Amino acid sequence: MSDCGCHHEAKNAQERKILTIALILNATMAVVGGIAGWIGESTGLLADAADMLSDATAYAIGLVAIGRAASFKANAAMLSGVALLLLGLGVLFEVGRRVIYGAEPDSGWMIGTAILSLIVNMAVLRMLAPLKSAEVHLRATWIFTRADMVANVGVILAGVLVLWLGSPYPDFVIGTLIGLYVVKEAVEILREAREARHNAGGTPE
């Protein structure tokens, strides 16, 4: 059986199934989180939703990359890293804008939506566990989801503090922390992608 190439095909089929489910779940939660963040005026929720949208993009790239050359996969991871870096910087900009112009985050929307996102991300991370030691474009998807779970917990804690203190600043703080964490993860992905491109025979930029 191992000589017929069936194992490789089965592996690709499994990866496609995992990434497709993860893509659907993250895209759905990005929309839900974005709407909740807008209604609840929460920087943390908006940042979390944007992070989920970035994950969905990473899964889509992962689907396209399956079965392609190593250089294509490295470039796909590089694209994911760049997108995530821009997203993180955008989140930090939005936090600064809201600090200046003001906002009144709703703790109920923050806590409820973040708990739902955490449940979804826990399920996705479990599905992605076999891929965390895989090729760089697939490892990137696992890193994205791990970052999401940290962000979800942060938003829940921030929501509790907003309710307790009656202040928007915990939301601003978690928005800033998510933005910084996203930037850190982007740098990690870009570093691994550069190494993968070098190993594939490409020239790092």
C-alpha cells in the first residue's frame, strides 16, 4: 500500500478537510465577532475578529498550497505573515484612534462573544494539532489559532474588568496587547518562511 502513493493522497485529503472546516469556522466567527465588536464598541472584539479573518485567509492559502512545491508553500506562509503583520499594525492604529476619540465598550458583548470564539478556537486547534509539526505553510495555521485563543481569554478578562471598573481602558489595553501579539506571531511566521524559502532554493528577501 505504501508504494502506490495512496498514503500521500490520503494525507492531502485529510489536510484539505481539516483546513476547509477551520476556514468555515473562522470566517463565520470573524463575521460574528466583527458585528459584535461594532455593536458593543469593543476594540478587543474588533481586533479578535480581524485576527480570526486573518486565520481564515491563512487556511485558504494552506488549501491552495497543498500538493504544491516547497517554494510555493514557503511563499504562501510569507504572504500569511505579511498579512498578519499589517493586521496587527492596523489593530494598534485603531486602538489609538479610540483612545483619542473615545468609546464605550459593552462588557456583555465582549464576554459572550469571546467565550464563543474560544470554544470554536479550541475545536479548531484540536483539529490542527497534527499539523503543528508539518510544513511551514501548515504550521502557520496552527500558530494563528494558538494566538487566537490567547486573544479570546484576554478579551474575556478585559470584559470582566470593564464591567467591574466601569471604564473602557481594559478594552483598550487588551486591544493593544492583541495587536502586539499578532505582530510577534507575524514575525515568527515570516522568519520560518524565510528559512523555508532558503531551504527550497529561493533567495530570502
